[in-house]
Amino acid sequence: MQVLIEKYFDRQSHRGQAASMPPANFNEAEVYDRILHSIKRKKTGQRNRKVLLKIAASLALVLSIGFLFYASKNDLSNSLSAANLQEKEVGKGQVSKVTLEDGTKVWLNAGTKLSYPKHFASDSRKVTLIGEAYFEVLHLAKKPFIIQSGAVKTVVLGTSFNISAYPDDQKVEVTVLTGKVAVITPEKSTSKTNTVFLTPNQKITYKAAGLKTAPVKVLAKESIRWKQGKLVFKSATK
């Protein structure tokens, strides 16, 4: 077929000669149709390749933007979390007071570190305590105040209480002055937790070994004499 086409166009270029007629077995209409079909098929293939390339490029762009957005969102979230975190650390022989965003007042004893958000979440108020602190928590019925002290979690709505959670003591003590406090501790050798409710002048002690004493009756105000810079000697001989 290619030879016949070449002969045809070669003869057409020499007009006025008798040899300009196509060979007898040359079907001009069929050749013309085949040429058009070939051209269309080539254009279609090129068009399809262009479309596929555009789709691939668009998909790659979308994926790239999505990845960058996800990465930047995580980075932004992390940076906002880091920026939102506040820490107050008190040196030896010192006592310091912190007022949180919600109006809650916290007195920190010597050697204590309190980590808290500059802005609380919409559904809760969470802080972390290492050491000893006295809390006067502003009452917010729909936003519980939660203190994480090692393995112990203390949950309140609005009350005053003292938490002693020095790592060297290997125990956490919670003493309630006013209101009601829920103390949540892990069960030994299980994934379950145990919740004990404390009322005024009650104290509970959780030991690192997993042993927990039942609430005991105490004179709660003695547990915060350190707040006025006073030392308390328990069971001391004269």
C-alpha cells in the first residue's frame, strides 16, 4: 500500500504527463480513507496521551498539596500545642502561686513543677503535677478539672484540696479541704482502674508499689500549713 501511495503522489507531482494517472490496481478512495483513519488514530493517540499526562500531573499536584497540607497542619498543631503549654517550677525553699486561665488558684510547694495549658480545651481542664500543690478550683459543671500525678488522676468540678506527689516519696497523697474529689488509680497487675471519692477532711494515699490505703480522717488544714511557709512535724517527739 505504501508503494502505491508513493507512486500516486509521485505521478501527481508531474502534471501534464500521461503517466499522471494512478495504477489500475490503485483504489484512490480506499487509500484516502486509510490515510484519514491513520491520521485520526495518531491524533487520538496523541490526544489520549496528552489527557493522561494532564491527569497524572493534576493527580501528582493534588497529592503533593494534600501531603504538604497534612504535614503543615501537623506541624501547626504541634507548634500550637507546644506554644499553649506553660510550666511553672519552684525551687527549694520557695512557695509560689499560679492563677490559671479559668481563675483556678494553685499554690506550689518547694521542688514542685506544674504543667498546664495557657488555654484550656472546651470539655476539660487538664494539668500535670510533680511535687506538692494546693488547688482552689473554680467550679465549672461541664469542664472537670483533672490533675495527673504519676499514675494517679484526681478529678474535680470545683473544690479545694492538696496533692503531694514527690517522685522520691514513691507515693501520692490527696487531702480534701472542701467539696468532693474523685481519685482514680490503676489496679495492680490489671488494666482496670479504681475510683475513690473523698470528702472534706479525708485523705487517701497511693503507693508506687500499687498498694492503696482506704480514705482516712484527717485535719485537712494541717496539710497546707506549708502554704504560709510553716513546717509541719508529724509524730515528732518533744
